[in-house]
Amino acid sequence: MDKEKIKSRYRSIMTWEGGQRLFNFAYSIGAAIVILGALFKIIHLPGGNTLLCIGMGTEVLMFIITAFDRPPKDYRWEEVFPELEKGDGEVPREAGRSYAAAVPVKNENVASVMAQPDVTVVNGAYVEQMTAISEQLARLRGITQNLNSVSETLLQSCQSIADNTASVTAGSKEYAEQMGELNRDLKDVRYMYERSALQGARYCEESEKMTRQMQELNRVYENMLRAMGSGNS
């Protein structure tokens, strides 16, 4: 019983003019959000993934709901309206109203039924409804084609982003290796500089020590000369 109520409610919504407008609104807004998300991804703005998820989720939900819609019945209108066999491709909106006067009827029962005003109004309303449904299906087909085009562009953009990310990662790795080599070279230079500084300090100490020893030798030599001079006198 619940399933029958749900089916009846769903069919009433799908045939209701407000329901059709709601579905058209959801299709259009979902496609617009998908296009906006793809634009955000292409120009590298934040929020592109969120917009794509919302838009594509809306489109998926709409497609799932539409999948349960009953296909329109294919009536053989050319038997009732022979004008349709002429091949002009247009549905006459006034055919139901002018049918009794313009078309010769072969079946008297059909003629008597079609002559009633209620039947004429119903036929005209049904023709208008079928025309509106055809227009909506054509609009949905165009939206689907645009969505497929946007999806292909998005996939190409994602592939380009992935390729750029891979090249940036490889460049960063090479830069890190070069920086590591530079750091090692700087450490070697620092070690050599520190070693040279230590050797220079030792050289200075040895030079000072030799200077002091030379000064002491000079004093000893002077004392010897003085002693020798004193002995000769």
C-alpha cells in the first residue's frame, strides 16, 4: 500500500507543472554548479572540488529520479488526425477544436465522441502537454551534452594538473638533492677553514717560541762576548 502511494505521489509530481519546473531548475542549477566548479579547478581557485561534488551529486540524483519516470505513450495520432501524415513535422494545436468541421470522419462513433466539448478540450490540453514534454526532453538532451563536454574538459584539466604536479615534485626533489650537495660542500669548506685556522694558530705559537729562544741565545752570546772582553783587559 505504501509503495502504491509513493508511486502515485511520484507520478503526480512528475506530471504536475510545478514538479516539472522544479526538475528543470535542479537540472540547470546542477549543471551551472558543475561548470563553475570546473572553472574554479582550471584557474586554481579554492572550493572547486566542493562545487563539483555538489553539482555532480545533484545531476546524479536528477538522473536517478528521471530513470523511474514512465515513458510517454506512443499514440497513433495519424489515424485520428490525417493531417499529420503530410510530413510538415508540426503538431496542430487547434486540431482538436476544428477537427469536427475540417476532417471527414469515417467512424461515426469516433465522430460523435470527438464532437463533445469535453473531449475537444482534453485533446487540446494533451497535445500542449506532449509538446511541453518534447521541449523539456530536448532541453535535457542539450544540458546532458553540455555536461559531457564540461566533464571531458574537467578530466583534461585534472590530467594537466596531475602532470604539472609530477613535474613540480621531480623539480623539488632535484632541488633538494642539489641543496644537500651544497650543504656537504659548505661543511667541507668549513672543516678546511677550521683546520687551517688551527694550523695557523700553531704556526704563530711556534714562531713566538722560536723568537724567545733566539732572544735568549742573543743574551747568552752577549754575555760570552762581555766575559771574553773582560778577560783580555
